[in-house]
Amino acid sequence: MMRSLSTFHWKSLPRVQAASARWIAATLALTAAAWLAALAGLLALADRVQDDVPALLAAKLPLLQSGPELIFAGESRTVYQVDPDLAAQLMGKPRGGAVNIAYDAGEPLALEAAMQRAPDRFQNAHVVISVAPFLFNEGVRSAAVYPQDVAARLGVLEQMRYFLPLRVGTLIRFIREAFNARLAADQHVADTGPRPASLGLHIIDRTQPADRWPADIGSHGHYANWDLSGPKARFEIGALCDMVALTRRLTVVVPPWAPRYDRAHDPSWREKDDQYAGLVIDAGRRCGFDVLNIQSVPGLEQGNYSDEMHVNASGVPIYTRYLVSRLRR
């Protein structure tokens, strides 16, 4: 009797295990399907509520109430290294005659949206916008820097195809930022919010430890999986071209990297950087905006840099003076 029970147990165990595995697989498949459906629903909702002027840019726009003639915009290398107060002095303008409305990972599409929403604040101004490789390189899809307005133009299915499964964080950030932008728009932050201190300049008061600096720029994340043929380049270059009609003068700046890096000994970086600068320069010729491709700044030394991209407090006046000297030519 005991032997028959034991035989029955060993014969039935594989069938039980197989059935259990099927149930587990079915449960996981249903869970994944439900999760994807929920994510698609959230993305569709985010697409509906999304506003092209992100909350970070909206918070800077009250600076335009002073009627500046010189508006610095763009990504982080303008946020942290262009002093608008000094620029105004150098240009012979009163305080408030120049402002800094740049923000981290700032993109041209967002600035174009702000221009279209308040054309009277831009049409008589000289707008100077900085751009970085990640804005055009389709290979960079990380959450921290992927242009949110480009993501909004992809559509739900394309968003999921582009970013799942490894870049789901980019989709989560898009959803979060879409709702933040809508809230800022509904609260009229761009018109009634407080004016940022220092006319929009933020200063980095630290220097990155030596072991945190990239060994070279050619392998930097901004140049990963290099591809300038995707929707990023198409939409962002299109926005730069559209801005020409919305302002008195448009200048696009390709800022430098820290001087410890040598283009001559980094062919990968040199080739990719020339391609990205060339993309902007060609668009400038075609559409009518100026381009400043700044590969180095006289007097701006390694000690003036906080990290591979951004200057520290000591570098701000050096970079600002040089940039203004180029704008005055």
C-alpha cells in the first residue's frame, strides 16, 4: 500500500509542477499585460494634459517682465555659466536688460512654445540659446535628459516602442513632467510666479572629485549610440528654424567642454562633435540664425570647471565676458 502511494506521488509530481509553471506563466503574462495597459493609459492621459512649456521653464519666464533685450536660454551650460547682470553691464544695458531663462536639459521646442505664447516678450529681443549633443542624438534615451516635448510628439505606441523595457524611467519622467507642466500652466506660473534670484543664474560652488571625471569625451553618455537622423534632430532643429521669425535675432551657441580634454587626441569625440555642430551650422545657414561654435575660451582654465561640462563660480565671469564679446561682433 505504501509502495503504491509512493509510486503515485513520483508519477504525479511532474504533472503538478508543469501545471504550476503554466499557472505562474499565465499570471505573469496577465500581470505584464495589465501593467502595459495601465502604462499606455497613463501615457495617453499625459499626452492630453502635457504643455510644451515645462514647469522649469515656466518658473523662469517671470524674468521677462523687465522687457529684456538680451535673453539667454537653453540647457545647463547656460544656467550655470552665463551671468545676465554682467552681460547687461558689458552691453551697456540697465539691470534686467539681460536675463537667463535656461534650465537643466532645456530644449528648443520648449523655448519656441514660450515664444509663441508671449510673442511680445521675445520679438524685440536677441535670444541666445545653448544646445548640447543629447538634444539631437537619438541614441541618448535616459530619463534625465530626454527632451520632454519630443517625447510628447512620438505618440503612445511609439513611446512604448522607443523606451520599453530598459528605458521605462524615461516614460515615467514624461508622465510626471507632463502633469507638472499642466499644473504650472493652470496656475499661470509664467505670468504671476516670483522672479528667480540673480536674474536666473545658478552657480555651482563645488568641484567634482578627480575620480569622477570621465576619462575621455568620445565615450561620454551624450555621444552614446550616435544617431542624428531621428525625431530629436528633426523636431529640435525645426524649432530653432521656427524661432527666427519670433525674435529680433537668434544666436545658437555650441559651448565648450573642460580644457583637460583634447579633441586632437580623441578622434571619436572630434568626429561626433563636428557632426553635431555641423548640423546646427547648416540649419543656421538655411534658416537665418547665427551659430557660435565655441571649442575653447581664452583664460578659461581647468581650475575654472566644476565638471567636464560646467564651470564653477570662478569661471562664470570669464565665460560670460567671452560670450558677450562674440555676440557684439
